[in-house]
Amino acid sequence: MVRRGASQIILACRNVEKAKAAARDIQATTSCSADILQVWHLDMSSYASVQAFCDKVKSELPRLDVLLGNAGLGTRGFRMTEDNEEMITTNVVSTFLLGFLLHPKLRETAKKYSTQTYFTVTTSELYEYAKFEEGKARTGKIFATLNDRNTANMSERYDVSKLLQVFIIKQMAILSPCDSSGVIINGVAPGFCRSELTRDIDSSLIARFILRVLCRRPEVGARTLTNGASAGTESHGQYVPDCKITPTKGLTKGSTGAELQRRVWEELEQKLEAIRPGVTSLS
């Protein structure tokens, strides 16, 4: 983003000290001006933190061209944050709370500056492999089932969270056509990259060695994010792995996928409205 000429980038992170170190590294490797990079606190496990961050964006930034929903959590342990299992809170509810809260700012920027703006979510190819047995729960009980410690299948929970992201990207695009809003909503998949995402899973020396050999460097995977945040209107509501628009697979397909998407959205909409009434109205 810096190399492509962004005039300002906000690094929104839970750990401010790590974010400041990342900002210093970016400045050193790109020779950009220090005032291009800012570090703001954002804890995606907290709805209050998400709302405070969005309020700050709205009040302090004159424009918002790109919102990258890149925060993610992968763990095998069951923990609750807010009213959900931790990965569901961070990867799904807070990600789209952020997107819905800042959609008006993106829309305002698109209109005021006659440009396209973007909400790009980092998802994963692993969504294809989600069996998502929780989707068979009775009406209105999908999230309650996901939050049941006794039945939670944590071995596929990350995959399920990415499946839910794909559903909601599609749904947001339906709710807000880019030809009227000026906001392109899409999902990207950077592939398996070296990062701290699996810090709670892969602790053995062998696992770390395999990851180092097989994984992409972060800067390689990041190219997919840059592509998603500059793609054309044809990418609206689409899944864009490896910089190519690709039809979604697995449980997203056909009438069954459409029905599952509808059910997931109805429950998530209720959650988001409970957090901030009116937030899901994008008209």
C-alpha cells in the first residue's frame, strides 16, 4: 500500500507496541515519510473497542478509501469473548461490525471524491472444507450451537469462520450494490503465509520448520490484499484468491448455499443490531 502511493495508512492493532515496530519496519524498507503511518488501537475481541475505533475514524479522518478486514484468529482452544466463541467474535461478528459501521464513511468518500472505495476482507481457501454441522441447527440457533462448548468442533472452527465470512461478503454486496454506493465489497485469500496466526496451534519444532518451508512470505500474500483493494466493480461480492475472481465452492453453492447464507445473515443481523441499532441499514 505504501509503495503504491497511499497518502495515509492506519495500522489498527490490538498490540500497539507491535504495530509501532511494524510501522518502523515499513518506514525503513520503503523510505516513506513517518507521517504516512499511524498506529491506532483496535481489539477485535471487544465490541466496545470496534465501536470506539469506528467513531474515531468518522471524526478524525477526512476520507476513507480502503478498509482492510485483515484481523484473524486461529486456535484449537475454546474460549468465549463477548457473546461468542472467540474465533466467531473476532473473525466474523467484529469483522462485519467494523465493515457495517464504516460503510457510510466509505460511501461518503466515494461520493465526495468521485472514486471507488473498498471493504476487502481477508478470508481463506479453507472455507471450502468446512463441514459446518452447526448449520443444521434449528432456526435461529446456528450461533448458539457454535457457542456450545460441549459440542464445539474446534478442529474446523477456523474453516467455518471463513465460510461465514464468504456468506456475509456476498450478503453485504446484495444489500449495497456498488453502482449506487460506490463501495466495492470483496474477499481475498492470500494463501498460507508465515504469520502469528497459528501461534496457538503449531508449537513443535517440526511444525515450525514445515511452516517455514511451505508458507509464503507475508509480503507475497499481501499482494492479494492490495489487488482486492484496487480491483474493478466485477469483484463486488466476489471471492478473489490469488488475485483472480473465482466462483465459490463447498457449502456456498446452489440453492442450499443460498438458504444457508440467508439463515446465517438473519442471525448475524440480529447480533449486529443488538450491538449498535441501525448499523445494518446500508441504504
